[in-house]
Amino acid sequence: MRRYSKQKQLTALWFLLLSITWGSSFLFIKLALEEISPAYLVLLRLCLGSITLMVILFLTRRRLPRELRLYLHLAVVGVFLCVLPLLLFAWAGQFIPSGLSAIYNATTPLMTLLIGLAIIPNEKLNSSRLIGIFIGGIGILTVLGPWQFFDSANPLQGTGLAQAACLLGTASYGIAFTWMRRFVSGKFQYDSPTLAAVQVGISALLMLLFTPIIILNGIEFSPLVIGAVLILGIFGSGIAYIWNTRIVNSWGAAPASTVTYLSPLIGVILGVLVLNEKVSWNQPVGGIVTVIGILITQEFVKWPSNKFSS
């Protein structure tokens, strides 16, 4: 009983640390993009993350897996959890505030649920989930604020594609969480650091394939950008994935993805305090409505549970 309680406490700690790490990452992305391209930023942070994780494996004398099937599954997870969403959020970060990116990141659990319903056989759609999905959709629409695209004075006018990229990024996270739950978690006898090291390592190798294209331009880093990249690489794309894998293994895919509940709050606060970003009323309101919808889908808020066909 004590061991189980300690495990729950550790998982809660990893959850908090992951929320802070990924919530602050939007600020560091914005700072890094002042001097380097989105693709180059992703390349650097994945390489740094991979090196960090491999050093941890070496120091703790862990061995790399031998099963080809595991490498193939982790390659899929790496593409959808690392490469694709990091590129999408970095690209979008050139056009929209960091706080808005963080708010969109909160749609990850909703995307995870929708994708889980589609590809996990035992996932069921009950009334709570159906209503939660509907409310979450209203929240996303509120954050998007379609009216702003007709207002030439609105600073977000013309950023619809960037905001759509953020939603595509969270859908990619949803695919990764669900794939990990169905094909990796509990299927192989390897711990979180080992799985995270392979996943991020494969992602870094994929980005390295495009290095000649990514670094065509000259490279000059200021100390601020160097610090931002190091934090994003070592923590955001390195140690954080160990915490994330442990949470998925302990709680499951959809509950683990609720790490994005706290991340938007951290991201918005840092954006306002450090970058002097402005927050319009629809962004926090839409974010709150989206989280309420997610809470209903996860049955943290109870609703009659009549079953619908999935």
C-alpha cells in the first residue's frame, strides 16, 4: 500500500514538472525564433534532447532495446510526438503570441480522445464524452475567434493558418499518445528513460536527414537564444519525455495528456510578463470552455452515461 501511494505521489510530481516544462516552452520557442528558423530550432532541441537521454542511459547502465517491432512503434511515436508537432508549433510561433500557442496546446486531451475512439477497439462513446466533445469544440471555436479575421485592426488578422497549425499539432500529439497506449505501454519490458531515449533519438535522426537544407543560412547565436535552446533541448525534448512516458504508463493516454491543463496558464502568464503579450477576452474564455469539455469527457464532471455506438 505504501509503495502504491509513493508511486502516485511520484506520478503527480512528474505531472507538475512536465506542466511547468512544457508550459514555459512556448516562451523559449518565441525567444529562439528571433534568430533561428523553426526547423533549425527543432533540429537543435531534438539533438540536445537525444544526447541528454543517451547520457542518462549510459550513466545508469541501461541497455537499448533489441526488438525491431519496438523501434518501429517508437518511430511512429517520435514522428507524431516530437518531429511533426514541434515543427508545427515552432512555425506557428512566428505569427501568433506564445500564450495563444499554449492555449491551443490545451486541446491535446480532446484530440487524444477523438483519435482513441477511432483506433482503440475498447474505447466507448457515452453521453459524457459526446457532450464534452461538443463543449470542447465550442471552446476551440471561441479561442479561434472567427470574427477577428474580418477585423483589419485585429493583430491576429491573417493568422488563421498558424492557429490551424497549432490544432494540427495537438492532433499529432493525440495520435502519439494513443499509439503509445495501444502498441507500447505494457507491451515491452523497458522503463521510461529507455523508451524516451529511443523515441527522441529516432526523431533527432529524422531531423538530421534534412540538415543540409535546414542550415543553409549563416548561424549566429546570442546568449539568450543559446539559453533558450538549451532549456528546450535538455528539458523540453529530453528529460520531459521521461516524465511523459512514465505518466502514460501509470495513468493511461488520455489522463496523461491532461498535462496541458496547467501548461496554458503557465504559457499565458509568461507571455504577458516577459514578452508583454496582449490577451483578448476570447482566448482565456475559450480555453476554460475547452477544459470544461475535456473534464466532462474524462468524467471528472459527472454526466449521465448512456452509451452511443463508437
